[in-house]
Amino acid sequence: MVSGRSKVPVSDAMWSTWRRYCEAIGLSMGDGVAGLITHELKSVVGSDGNDAVVFADQVHRLGKEWASRLDARQHELDTQAELLRKKEEHLRAWEHRLQTQRAADRRVQGRAKVGRNDRCPCNSGLKYKHCHGLPGRTG
């Protein structure tokens, strides 16, 4: 199949692969094609090889950029990992407090039943029947 994007008889898959290749090394598709033509001409007529140095410099520059981006991303991930560790510690402490409170609540619930004429366990000073023992009264 001939692509509608050019007058060169190349399949869409080849154009797509070429585009991804050029994007990966930071070249425009035109610069990449120009480089290929130059390379082919040099293989036929010979050359001094300066273009290879240009491409090597660009690959080296891209390698430095990618290494810099990776370092920045690693720093970001390390920072996020530290924040998550601190949040986890906070949540564990909170979970411990909740477990302690639940255990205390179970101990209170395990006590003998409060009689109607006993003092209310909320320490209001009233008898249970006049405080929390009233129907519909919760606090």
C-alpha cells in the first residue's frame, strides 16, 4: 500500500516506524531522510565522515537529557516514597489509638448492668433512670 503522505512508495507501517524512530532520537522526519540520503551518497562516493560526528553528538546530548530526566524522576519518586512512609506511620499510630479505644469501650461494656436507681455511668450525678435511662435519651 502506498501512503498518501508522500510521493515515495512506502507502506503506512514503514512511515509509522520511521516517525517513531525519528521522534525517539529527536529528529524531524525530514532531517532523518536527509541523513539517510547523505549516508547513502557517502557509501557510493566516499566522504570525510563529519556527519557521523554530528549524529553521535546528538545521541550523546539526548543521552544526557534522558539521564537528567531519570534523575529528576527518581528524586520525585524518593520524595513521594518518604511522604507515603510518614503517612503510613501516622495511620498506624491512629489505628493503634482506635484499637486502644475499642478495647477500653469493650471493658466498659463488660461491666455489670447499670440499675435504674444506680448513678449514671456518664458521671452526671443523676440516677440512671433520670439520665440515660429515659426512653429516647442518648446523651
